[in-house]
Amino acid sequence: MAVVVVTSGPGSPGTTTSALALALTWPRHVLLADCDRDPSHAVLAGWLRGLDAGGRGLPSVAQAHRERRPLADELWLHTLALTGSGGVDRRFLPGFATPQAVALFDGVWGPLVDAFRALDAMGVDVVVDAGRVGPRGLAADVVAGADVVVAVTGSHLRSLAALRLHLPTVQDQLRRLPTEVPLGLCVVGPGRPYGTDEIARQFGVDVWGTLPWDARAAAVLLDGEPAPKRFEQQGFMGQARAVAQRLEERTHGLRESREALIHA
Ligand SMILES: Nc1ncnc2c1ncn2[C@@H]1O[C@H](COP(=O)(O)OP(=O)(O)OP(=O)(O)O)[C@@H](O)[C@H]1O
Ligand SMILES: [Mg+2]
């Protein structure tokens, strides 16, 4: 099981583009969960071309929680297909329907994250688009339920300066957890101008992956532009696939070593 929480500082393109690319190339069944507390419906409007979620997503999750229905049993009912049929199930949990709904969700994050973790029984991993780091970090229950946290950043100074301001809040949250939850960076557009080695050194955080700076690919993912030939195999998505593969191996490696510790 893997719960991969993707976040960023302000001005860092782009959490959603990167999380979506990972979900579309993830090597196992996967759920992309829009848990951004600054909701924008970017995936519904863009990749899903304005699809009406019909109330599914965090709104129906909140309703189920109010009605004391066990989320783990029915989480799938609150999701939509992210892609057509294929060997791998790729589902999407839409985000908040209104910005005001976020404040009412405090008691729901914990049960929702428990339901994410319970998806393991179905062989499903979860990529959480947690949006930007807020003034108090990320939702505490989301951090506590993560296997790994990935902070997305550009390689330019504006993006790095913003990350420098906000990453310590997440690092503090992670330090307070009873078990270690590793944090890594995903650099979008490395070498524009700073390279991954320098970024890793400056932050003291490993760079786990890079994605190309590719406005055309981002427009296919976020603006519903038509995909060029072999889009899913090459270029941006090819690189995303490699990052997804390494992240999946990392999270499953972590799980195995935790289980070995428990049984030792
Ligand atoms: N790899 C990329 N190459 C070029 N442009 C990109 C890339 N990733 C994202 N962008 C562009 O950056 C902008 C923001 O992207 P995105 O919505 O993914 O960021 P975000 O961090 O989720 O933003 P928000 O805070 O609004 O949720 C979009 O216009 C998108 O097209
Ligand atoms: Mg976003």
C-alpha cells in the first residue's frame, strides 16, 4: 500500500499537473485524490473536460461521514474513472465543491485517510494532491497517513524561495510523527537554472524525481488540449512513468522494511 502525498510551496508549477501525471502512469491500480484545501477543480475542468462529478468526491465523502457510513467500505462509490478501460484501474476522487466546505472537513480527514490505507486490500495505491502548504502546514491527518511526502518545485529562484519558506512547516509536522515518513523533492524543469544536486544540497532533502518543463504536455493534462501521438509513452509522460515507478518501489520497499521490523 502506498499513500503518496504531493504538495508544493506557492508559485511552484505544478502540484496538480505532477500528481495527475503520476496517477496516469502509476504502475499499479491507483486513486488520485484531490485534497487541495484551496479547491480549483482543475482535473475535472481540464483532463476530464468539464465532467460533472454529480456530487461525488469530498462532498459525498463528507455526507457519508455525517451519516456514519464506513468510508473504507464505499470509498470507490465516491470516485470517477480517470481513464478509459485498461489493465490498471485509475480512479479520481474530486475535491471540495465550495471553498467554505473545507472548514467543515476537519473531522473527516482521519477517516478518509484510513479509507485510503484500506484500499491496499484491493491492491490500490493513492496519490494525494494536497495542494500548497498552508500557514499551518498540511492537514495533520493527511500527513500522519502518508507513506511518503513529495514536494514539487520549479528550479528557479522564485519557486525555491517559496519552498524555503514553507517546507520547514511540513518538516516540523513530519518530525512530530511516531513513525518516520520520508520527504523528497520532485523538480519540474531541472536546470532552469538550478540543477538537482544543488537543490538537494541547499534543502538537505533528496530529489526523488524530475519532470520536464513542457508547457504543451501541461496543457494536455490541465487544459484538456488534444494529446499528441504517443503522448502517454514519450517525453513528459515517459519521464512521469519513470518517477512513478521509482516512487512505487520506494513506498513498497518502506512497507516491507516496516513489516520486517514488526515481525522481528
Ligand atoms: N511541467 C510543466 N511544464 C510547463 N508548465 C507546467 C508544468 N507543470 C505545470 N505547468 C503549468 O503551471 C500552471 C500551474 O500548474 P498546476 O495547476 O499543476 O499547479 P498547482 O501547483 O497545482 O497550482 P494551484 O496552486 O493553482 O493548485 C499551469 O498553467 C500549468 O500548465
Ligand atoms: Mg493544484
